[in-house]
Amino acid sequence: MYGMNWSANNIQGSNAQDIAASIETALRNGELQEGDSLPAVRHLATQLGVNPNTVAAAYARLRDAGRLVTSGRRGTRVAGEAVLAPAAFVVPQGLRDLASGQVDPSLLPQLRASSWSKLLQVPLALGSSGELADDEELLAIAHDWLASQGVPQDAVGVFSSTLDAIERALRQHTRPGDRVAVEDPCWPPLLALLRSLRLRAVPLSMDAQGLQVPAQGVLPSCAAVVITPRAHNPTGTSLRADRWRAMRRQLRACPNTLVIFNDYWGLLGSSQLVCAQALPPHWLYVMSLGKALGPEMRVCLASGAPELVDAMRAHYALGPRKVSLWLQRFAALLWRQAAKGKGRGSFLHAQTTYATRREALVAELHKQGVMVEEGADAQGLHLWMAVPDELSVVQAMASRGWAVQAGAPMALASGPAVRISLGAVERKDAKRLAADLAAALSLQARAVY
């Protein structure tokens, strides 16, 4: 049936919503398959006895959802599958990895030998109604942390990752074709997630001071907004209080827009969580533990409006059911240990070490005449550098033994740039790295075509 025309007799409805639903049903049950042609707008309108604008609106709704495509003389056809997540970045052998965004394993907390036995004592936890419950120890720490950040704790859930929590929230609050505002540049896995859910990414511009206040009319058109309040990946900027207040004023006119705060750097954050001062009606705060406790710590906390978090937990219970209690208890033990003291393995030590690396590299770049504009609250693993040509910088850095990430996979409308990740950069590397970056940039001015 691939590529065949599909009869207008199979479509029913007298308004755009019903016509779109009829086509959607045919897509789900396999009557319509990738590449099949749909009737022309006027032909279907005559068949159904409706205005051609009604059919055009139904087709437009399904195009926005990524279900149909229109291409000139070929007419309207069934689209292919949603774009899959991009392959993980593989660092070429022999290069220092400044591209993949991994943390420095030497800065992660190590569980004391005396604590291991506690992991074996985790009982099966059941809620009052018999459902599987989350670890009480982890929830207690989470509530204390959220309170210290000014985040309400009316409903707190445990999920497996940042993307897991965001996906479940979007599934509850959006439908295919809806618009979701995201920072530009943006974390690539989030863009891939939106494509897979058939949601349309709307870029929110950023500058050296972080997220800019969008123009009037942008937020009201969006069903959801995803914001990184601290250590934005890839730029390292943090949300400014004055800009959040301006955005919050705009959001008052968007009572149904869900705002998701992705605070992945939270436990290592050095700036205030300004968004907690004025939360919108529909909100979700998400904090994964991977950057602070280790990349394989697949534990993420979510706090938000009770009806949303409860729905997310119910959806989670239908599949994975719950995050492993052993893993939750492991996270709780590491968290309590790392929150104490200032030495190696503590959150404070990791926070100050990354900050020192960042400051050293920026200072050395300035000595080389490479100006990197950053806000006072820039932090985290990543340094973002605007460049005239990404490919030439990436190639030049590779020739000097460094693997850096091109900015194109992260950009929606922003210009060319490269991302430097600091997980594999020590302070002693700053001088050589800065010199190599300066040389890579200077080569572009002398390129011969």
C-alpha cells in the first residue's frame, strides 16, 4: 500500500477536529502508511460537504503534529516516523575529550565502606494504598533540599532521568503539533525528544547574560516552556532575576502554559534559584543527580503541581513501575556524605574545582586576545564560544589533540559556535588549551579557498 492514493470515502467529519481525528485513526490502525497520498483539499471538501478551509485546517493540524507533509505537486502525504535521537558523540582515539560533556570522575563522591551494608537493608516500600513507594530517606533529603531552594514540596516524585521526567510531563500536558519554547542553543537530547513527541521547538534567544525575555506573543503560543535556571548547557549561563520577573509577567497571560525548570546542575549550583521566587500556575522543577553523584546515577527528582506530578507517577507505574529502591538508597547515602565537609568528594569541592577551571581558561583566553563574554553567574561544565566557522575550529583543535563539540546540533536559530566541556580539563591545561583555541581561530582569517 506504500505510496498509494487513499480514498476520500474513508474520511469522515464535518469540522477540522473530527476530520483530523478520522485521519489519525486511519494512521493508527495501519490503513494509512508512510508515503500514502491524501485527497486534494477541494476534492475532500466536496466529498464531505464542507468548506475547503475546514479541510485545509485539518491537514494543517496534522502537518504541525508531524503526521502529514505537503510537497508541491506531490500533494499531501503521510509523513515518515519521527526523527530518532542522535547517536552519541564518539571521541576519536588519541584526542582529549572536551566534547562529550562528561564530569570529572575524580570529583565524584565515593561511598564509604561502612555504608555499603545499608544498601542491603532496603525493604520493599509500599504506600498506604498498596502501591510501590519511593525511598523515605531519599525523599526526606529531597524535601530538605527543595525547601532550602525555595521550591514548594507539595508533590515530589522520583524518576529515572531528566529526559524521563520531562517526557512524562509533556505527555500529560501537550499533544502532537503543540509548540514548546526552549533555549537556543539547546541541549540536543531535548530537541530530539520534542521531535519524537511531534512537538514544535520554538527558540528563545540567549546572550552573554543568559536567557533573554521573549517578544510579546511568543509564550502565549506555546503549550510548554523548558528553562535551565543554572549552568545552562551549552553556555553555562544562569537565569537572571530581572529577566525571570519579566518572563513571569508575560506568563500571567498564559495560565495553561507549563513551565519546566531543568536544574540538572542543582546540587553543584553556586547561584540562587531565582525562578522559585515567583512560580507560574503550571510548573515542574526537575533535578537529576547524575552530574553531582555520577553519570550512571539514574535518579531524578521532580516537584510541581500535585495533579501533574501524580499523573506523571501514575504513567511511570504503568511501565518501569518505579526507580530501584537500591539505587534510591545509594543516591541518598552518597548525597548525605557529599553534602558534608569541603574536601574531595564533597559537592563544595566539585563546585569550586569546576569554577576554578572555568575562570583559569577564560583568563588565559583573554591573555591570548580571545574575548569570551560571560555573565557573573556563569557556571557548570561548559564554555560556549562564538566562531566564524565551526568546522575549521573543530578540525584545527583535533590536529592539536583536542576534541571539541561543534555548536550546530544545539542550535535552532543561533549562530556558529563551539562548546568546550571542562570535565577533562585541569587548571594546568588552561594555558595550552587557550593558546590552541586562539591559534584555531586565527587560522580562519588566513583560510585559502
